[in-house]
Amino acid sequence: MNRVAIVGLGLIGGSIAKALRAHFPELFLLAVDRGDVGGRSDVKSVVSEFVSIDAVPSRRDAILGCDLVVLCQPVGTIVDTVGSYLSPGTIVTDTGSTKRAIAERVEPDPARAWFVPGHPMAGRAQGGFENAVADLFVGRPWIVCPEGRNPDAVGRVEALIELVGAKRVVMSTAEHDAAVAITSHVPQLFASFLHRAGSDRNALAAAGPAFTEMTRTAGGAEAIWRDIFETNADQVGFALRDLALAFASLSDALLTHPPRTEAVLEVLRQARASKQR
């Protein structure tokens, strides 16, 4: 890759930019974000050229002339703007937290084969370019959805995944959304609910490492999570329903006299066996 465009210089986009710069000091790296971001010294030290998001229509040819365009914005923004970056022969990928809504928006476009949906499963408690690090993706899964996509486009995206040290995981867009509902979206709700419950019960003074770790991501930004819950509402709802039924069963077991603790301990045994596998 000689020219890469990154749209959105938050934690994910910034970390991709820093990883690429670390590996390719001479790479031409074009970044797109709000106008005020481009003047920052830490941004200037990484990117080769900065384009304000407001100037995208007039600079479209420069962006689409890159070898790879990576959309690192909230899901709703990607859904609304992905069409601006589609052109036959222009390889585009994204890092959005849900995939079906984006893929459906791309579907009617003749350039869809050049768009490869993707999602790196990495993050930090604090977002923004200032918290971006070059090794954020090392050893982390990076889901790619290659069905129906141009093989050259898929290969270019997989090269990016390998370059930043991530582990390629192949799924369909539907499989992705079902999987991240239980591995990412429900955990955000559970962590937030658990922290709120601890606060409501004046229990936080007794919090140990397990509670701290389980609630580390509590209180995610609504600006990001609204798009996620809206575009994956069904899968998150299914997962919550199944968990609610399971927890209700455990609650009933503990509230009987005497409590049926074996039913609760069986959950621990099954989880331990699953981890060992």
C-alpha cells in the first residue's frame, strides 16, 4: 500500500494511523475528520495530509485515489455516508460495530464488491486520537465479512489486518451481529447495570477486583451506543431475553427453601468446561 485514507481519527482510526506510520514511515496517509482536528500537533506528526469532513465532496477524487479507504466512524455516520466513498476499483472497508445495516446500505451500489465490511474487536476505556496506540490491535480479533466481495479488495483488507497484528476472523454480516450482541453489546449493558446496582445499594465501598473488572466498560457514550443498539436491536434483544430467562431460573433456585445451589454451581462447571475447551 502506498496511499491510505482514514476517515475518522478517534481511538480506532488513530490507532490504525499510528500502526501504519510505525510500519511504513514513507506511507502517504490521508486523514479525514472535523476541521479543528487537523491543526493538532499530534495529528500532524502522523498524517501526511488532512481533509476536513466538510471538504470531502471537493476532495473526493483524492480520497478515492488511495489504495485503501478505511471508515472509522460511528455506525450511523457510516450508514449515512458510505455511498460517498464507493466507486468501482476503490477498495473501502469500515470498522463499525454492527455490519448488517452498513452492508444493506451498500447492497444496491454497483461498487459494493469493492467494499469489505470489517470490525476490529479492540478498544480502550478512553477514546480519541490522544489515546490511540500503534499496538491496539495486536493479538485481537478483527472480523471481516468477505461474502460477495472482490478478491483483490478482500486481500487488501486482510493485509491491513495482518499488518497491525490482529487475528483475522471470517463471518457473514448476520453471524457478526449475532456474535457481538453477546460478546460486546450485552456486556456493555450488563456492566452498566451492575455498576448502577452497586451504587444504588451503597455497595461500591466493598467492590473488589472482580467487580472492578466486570464494570470497567460501564457507562459507554450514548452517542456511540445509540447507533449500535438501533442497528442490532433484534440480536441484542434475543440475547437479553435468553439471559433473563436463565437468570430467572437461577433466582428461583436460590429462593427456594432449602436453596437448590447445585443448579447454580452447574453454571460455573459448564463455564469452566467451556473455557478449557
